[in-house]
Amino acid sequence: MTDKDGPKGPAAPADDNSAAMPDTAPEMVPAEQVTAALEAAADFKDKLLRSLAEMENLRRRTEREVADARAYGITAFARDVLGVADNMRRALEAGGEELRASGDAHVIALLDGVELTERELLKSLEKNGIKRIEPLGEKFDPNIHQAMYEVPDPSVPAGTIAQVVQAGYLIGERVLRPALVAVAKGGSKPAAEAPSNDNAEADESR
């Protein structure tokens, strides 16, 4: 028998796992740091969006410059070619009808050849975006026409192009050379409006 009143045995050891468990409660991040992080993120996002917008603008500008180079890269060459077209036109206008009326087959063949060459030249220019301006009878436009002098012509409204001294040319949407023109002055004025029937009857009643 054991003595109930005797010394008790050694106490049971405590649970080591429960004693060694660390405190897992999360630390609170200061509000200032959260605000600073959000501001930094917003700043980075703004810079990213600005960079993307600049890249898109650069891409569009580059495409536009390439398109302009293709369309207007031959401007200097085109101006030189216009002199050839002008000389052909002068040759045809210098007594062309009189020479045709002479009935000389060789002369007529020569004129036909010059006309054919001029048409082919104009077609080649148009294929490259160069268009001839023949504004006879149109309203004067200082953007594409250059007035050389005025001519009295009451048969057309003032400001109408009465003569074309030299044809102009456009390249794309730009003026390669303005058309040299003569502008009519002192044209007919619009007729005065006739009084309405109501007004006429009122006058008669008076």
C-alpha cells in the first residue's frame, strides 16, 4: 500500500507547444504609410498613362510624317515638270487653230502629238497626286488663285475669274502653284425685288 499522506509524485510537465506559441496578432500599419503608398501608386499610374499617351501621339505623328513624305516628297521635282507642261500648252495655244485650218497633214500630226504628250503628262501628274487648276468662270479664291489684274466684264458677277493667265496646280491638299488669273470687276448687280401684291394693293388703296 502506498501512503496516501506521503509526498506526492512530480507534477506533470506543462504543454511545451502552448508555452512556445508566438503572438500572431498582425501589427497595425500606420495610416500615414497607407496614404503615402496610395499616393505613390496613383502617381505611378498617372506617369504610366502619360507615357502611353505620348507614345500614341508619337506613333500618329510619325505616321502623318511618313504619309506627308510620300505625298509631298516630289514637290521640288513636280515644280520643275510644270515648266514642261506650260511650254506644251503655249505651243498649242500659239496659233494652233490657224495651223489646223491650213490642212497640212504634217502640221496637224505634230499638233496631235503635242496634245497627246500633254494629256499623258497630266495623267502622270495626277497619278502622283498633282492636279491641274483651270478656274475660268469660278469665283476668285485667294487660297489657290493669284489675281494679276482686273478686267471690266458686266456679263458676270464681280469677283469672277474672267481669264486664266497661267494654270495652277495642287499637290495633295496643298497648293503647288497658284493659278494666275484676271478677275472681273463691276459685274451686274442683283435686280431689285418687285413689291409684293399686298404692298401694291395697299398703295392703290391709299
